[in-house]
Amino acid sequence: MTGRDGQGRIGFTCQSFYSVSTAPSLISFSIMKTSTTYPRIRRTGRFAVNVLSSHQQGISNQFARKGTDKWADIRWHQTLASNPVLEDTLMWLDCQIWAEHDAGDHVIVLGRVTEMNPATRHVHDPLLYFQGRYRHLGPDGTPWGPSPRSEDENPAGLPGSNNLCSTRRQRTKSGWTRLFYIGPGERRTVLRWSPAVGVAFCAAWAGQLDAWAASLAGPASLTHK
């Protein structure tokens, strides 16, 4: 999320962003109440959303850190509403604050879209973040495909399990099936697709991988490598 006030350009990395409505065009994001950046955006009444591309992991890390110059070496241009938007992203949206809703230790912010990038801009894959590490799309477009690990995977302390999780498709004699890979090292757990496994995998980032994998050992055809 980016913006500008009388003190200069503003920005922070946001994990929770989604579409809300098409008529009117509304989007939403959530921000901790302890944020020192969002109050500056609130006072301006406007902000921009920048959906990062797969090669912009460094920018995500840079805008997630506190106490540093988040805009150092960042290429950007200005929208009609004077918000700075990042170059080479997957897409961007310019918004006015529509409403705010209290949600525990967060504030849910609704924004009305006033401008967006041209459709021709969508030329990159998205930057994905899951299970405490960055991900990329696999060759078949599957999310959470294996991605190279780096020495700077989680510098901002973003939440997530330390277990490694990924999923990919595999061709069998009867067609395609999906395999779920859980756990680090050579003895990772491999689960073949079933409805129960799929639901459990989606909830796995709560950090209880060993518990649910063990509970599914029978019906899920659990094997070790």
C-alpha cells in the first residue's frame, strides 16, 4: 500500500487484500491498529494498492521493514490523485477510503477504486506468500509450487509455520492427481489428494502439520520419502 501526505511518500507491505464489490468498485485490506503508517494514509483519505510481481520479493521485504528508507532505489510514478505507484508491478489501483470497520486488533479498510492500470500491464506472475515463505506459480499455473529458498526468506517476521509445504500435480495411469508435500528434509510427508486432505492442507499453516498429517495417515495414503 502506498500514499503521500505533507511529510512525503508512505508505504507498507500488506498481507490481507481482496476484492469486495463491483458496483461500486470496492476493495479491502486489513491493518494492525498499532501501525504508525496507516494513520498518515487515513488523514489523506486516499491510497494506492500495488500488487507485486514474482520478481519483486525484495520490494516486499523493503516495505515491510521499520526504521528504514522504504523508497530507496524504488522506481515509481504518480497517479491522477497524486499517489505514488510502483513500477513493474502486476497491477495497481488508486482508491479513496470508503469506510473502516473495527476487527479486534486490526482495522478493516474499504477503498473505492478511482483509477487503475491499463489491462495490458498484466504481463507478470504474482508474488505469492504462504507458510512463512515466498512462493511462485508452477509450470502448470499451480499456486504454492516449490520455490527456491533464500537467505532472506522472512526478514519482516511475517507469520507462518516453519514447516515446508507445497503442492503439485502428477500424472498417473488414471489421469492427473495432486500431491501434497509437508515437512522439511528428506523425510517429508507426501499425501495424495482427498477432500479431507485438501481442507486440512488449507488450514495447515496454523502450525499443526504433524497432528493432521498423522490423523489422515490411513485414508490419505500417507508415505514417506
